[in-house]
Amino acid sequence: MTMQRRDFLKVSAAGLAAAGFPLRAHAGAAKAKVVIVGAGFGGATAAKYIRMWDPAIEVTLIDREPKFVSCPLSNLVLAGLKTLDDITKTYDALKTKYGVNVVVDSVTAIDTDKRVVKTEQGSFAYDRLILSPGIDFRFDQIDGYTAQAQERILHAWKAGEQTLKLRQQVESMRDGGLIVIGMPLAPYRCPPGPYERVCLIANYLKRAKPKSKIIMLDANPDVASKKPLFMKAWNTLYSDWVEYRPNSKVVKVDAEGMIASTEFEDIKADVINIIPPQRAGQVAEMAGVRTDSNGVWCPASFVTYESKAKPNVHVIGDALLSNFPKSGHMANNMGKVCANAVVELLNGRQPDPVPVVSNTCYSAVSEDRAIHIATVFRYDPAKDQMTAQPGGGISSDLSEEEAVYAEAWAESIWSDTFL
Amino acid sequence: MIRSTALLATLLLASPALSNPVAMPTRMPAGPVSLDAFKGWVAVPVAVMINGQITTQWMLVPAQAVASVAAATPTPAAEAGAPAPPAAASVTATHGRVIAATCASCHGTLGVSHSPIPGLAGLDKAYFVKQMKAFKDGSRKATVMHQHAVAYTDDEIEQMAAIFAAVKP
């Protein structure tokens, strides 16, 4: 740039001090430190987007697992239509491309006064903490669902090892066997997930074990998601394989005798898959933010996702108390709103005052057809709530075109979250 | 670029900054900052060659010089996949970048698609606006986009269009 020679005489002392050191965008102390617990759709997205929007902020992302296994599309692994590898992602790009400090470890304690997260191997100070811990299961709500029973009666509602184990159970079942799938009262992780699982396991049985059956025991009074489409799939594709029972909460399991019981009957089965009632992950309890009236979910602001119980602690994803569907797509969106809010706040600016987030959720009903639901939520400052906007909805029919989009959606959101 | 060590030393020694030291930030900001003791001046990074090595030094220049240079330099389009420029300075801007980011779940980060779903990066601004309006009024058939487009205001659609148009696909 051109300037007068006299202007060169005003040279900053810092320039002198920096002589010989190339300037990097974040040399020396970081502007601020953000610690994120939970490297799923919520936490990983928040980590990436904070780094994108302000690389002077140091981000540490903690998860107890070294890799991410996707719950979305995991039902296709149960059906033998995909492998676990197809749905597994690494955290490499977050580290090398975005400079996220990824820590594989378990959180042991959170001190929200001193602002420190302790793990088994380390200790991480924060200016802002983002918790995206997902869900934990309330096994205690079902009689007999002890730790030992959990070895045989699987949930496969956190993708990974249990996905493969449940697949093995289904695959090794005799033709003519009975599979019972139990699901809890809403709200729970992934509203359409259990119904998709019924479709896809039925799809497998139809192909490989045609004399077998599935009984679905739904605690809800009716199909809680995409109802007309799932009913159409069961009636037109799987009527000989699927029996759906609403108002049928599982209250007891007997893992020895392989019996699942509702209030009214006991059902003996070859494979029992129970999706238990859920609550926010234990990490939320450690931070003292699992503070709704039942101690189940975490109340937080819809503008910043800052916990209503603890300042500087934000909660996103399934753990949040909200009217949102508990989906990966929502967690990914919340990750962005939260990342932006944290960046703005750490820079002394205002967050987006009227966040808009959306959910686009695909369910496969067979090897070649899928359905979806789409909803946009907009913040209403007058009511301090997120309002579902008019115009959202579901597919008009079971669709081959949407099966292509379902797969594309997964590739896309995985890349947006992890690459 | 200052090519002489001797010249640099002379300039530094002559600098009022040394006789009236100012507490400088211990970390380097990424752009121009205003210093109270130097009202009307801003510090900018300047490439300096000392003994054949190029380093970046901070120098104080009149604020007007920076303003005129900034006005003359158009903002380059972001590289595909590159980190977005530093933060939004207004409520509208911060809202805009978040809603555009929510499109990324299906259309890829910064609209750079990694799937059969169409990318948005680099789309002509007017074209983007026209398509979103067509989804809104149903004249362009879709499986899902009509359910999204209808939820955004015309202003928001303009913002998103501007953001994606500026990204190199």
C-alpha cells in the first residue's frame, strides 16, 4: 500500500517484539476456549462451525468413542442391506482441516463454577461448554431389565456394537421364529426409527425367513411418526410379517425365559429388541443441567442453547427439553445455531435473535423405497418458543426417488458434520 | 515492503512508540485494531523482508489509508471448503449465515455438495431467488424443497442467495 514516509515513523512496539516471527492467525494464547462433550451430529457440527467462523477460538471435542457410527441408516445394517463400515465415520478431518482438538476419553466430572471438565486422562478448562451427550436409557423403568438381561435383550439404539449383535440375533433365528420389538412413549430418540426398524427387519424376513413374524409393542396410542406411510408399508408390503399393537407398553422382560410382558399379556419370543424409555445423557447430570421437572431432559434457551440452570453451559441435540423431534438433522442444525451464538458471545456481539432450524428426516421402508418428513421451526420471541412453520409435511407416497434422496441425505449430513 | 534492516532499525528507534510504550495485546489480532494512544491510527500487518526473510510486522498507519485501501479491494469469493471470513458484524448478517448453514445438512457445507443433492455454491443470485420462489408457489415441483422454501421470508431468501453466490463451487 502507498503511504507517506513520515507515516512509517509510527511503528508499534508489538511489531518490534514480533520481529522475526511469522504471524499466524492464532499464534499465542487463544481468544477463548470452548469444550464440547459428545462428538455426534450436535457436538461435531458445533466444533466444526465454531472453527469455521472464528479460528481464534480453541475447540476441544471430547467423546468416549474413537469413531462415529451413525444411527441413521443403521436399520439398513439390521436388514443386511448395508455394513457397519458404510455408516462409520472418523474424526480425522475435524482434526486436520479444522484444527479441532479431538480427545477420546470419558468425562468423569464437570465443575461449572471453576469451568473445568475432567476426563479419565485429563482436565479441560473452558470459557463456554457445549454438551451434546445424546441419550441414556432408563432400564429401571422396565422390570427385569438388569445388566445381565441387557446382554441378551438389546436396544441397538446407539449404533455400533449392538447393531451388529442384533443383526446376528436376527440372522441366526430359525425360520418361523418371532421377533418382539418394544418401543417407549414419546419423546424418545428418532420418532420414526422404531417403525423403520420394523419395516426393514420385515423386509429381511420376507426375503430370508418367510415363516417368521414381528410383533411391535408400541407404548404410544398410535404410530408417532409418518403414520399413514408406515401403515401403508406394513399393509401393502409386510402384512404377513408385521403385527402392530398400540397402547402396549413393555413393563417387564424375562431374559432367561425370553418373555416380553405388557400390562395385559406375556409374549414369548426368539428375539426381543427393546427400545427403552430415555433421558439426557449422564454427562448432563454431571454438569447439573438435566433439570426439567422429571430430571429427564435439559431446559435451555432456543436462541443460544445456554442451559437455564447453569451459565456458560450449552445443551444441544437429543438431550434438550423441546418440542423438536430428537433427530440427527435437528442436532446438526442446533450445532450451528449454538456455534454461532457462542462465537458471537465470545466476541462481545449479539447472537442471531430469531433462529430458524429445520428437520428433514428420511425413513427407508424397503430396499428401494423411502419416505420423509420435513419441518421448519422458527423462534417466536413473544412466546419464547420454537414454532413449527406451516407448509411442512410428509411424502405423498412410498417413493423410489426418495430412496435415492435418503441415501444422498446421509452422505450429505455426514460430510457437513465430519468433513 | 521494507528491504533494509538498517532502515527498519532507524524507523523503530525513531518511533514515538518506544519512548511512550503502550501496553500491546499479547496475542495478534487478525486485522486492523485501533489503539487508544494512537487515535486515528490503526495497526496493520505488513510484509517486511529482513536479511532475506519475509516476516509479518505490525505497523501503525493512518486510519484513512486503510479505509481507502479496503474500499478499493473487492472481497474475494471464498475458496470451496475454506473457512468462512471472520464474523458477521450485524444482526442481519449473523442470522443470514446461520440460516444458510442449515441448508448445508442436505446441500453440503457452504453449499458444496458431496451427494446427488444439488449444490448451491456459486449459484447465480437471481436464479437462486427465482427457484426458491418457484418452490414456494409450487410452480417448481419438488419432493421436499417446497416444505422448506415456504418457511423463509423474501429477505431471508435474498440473504441466502447472496451467501451462496459468493462461494466458489
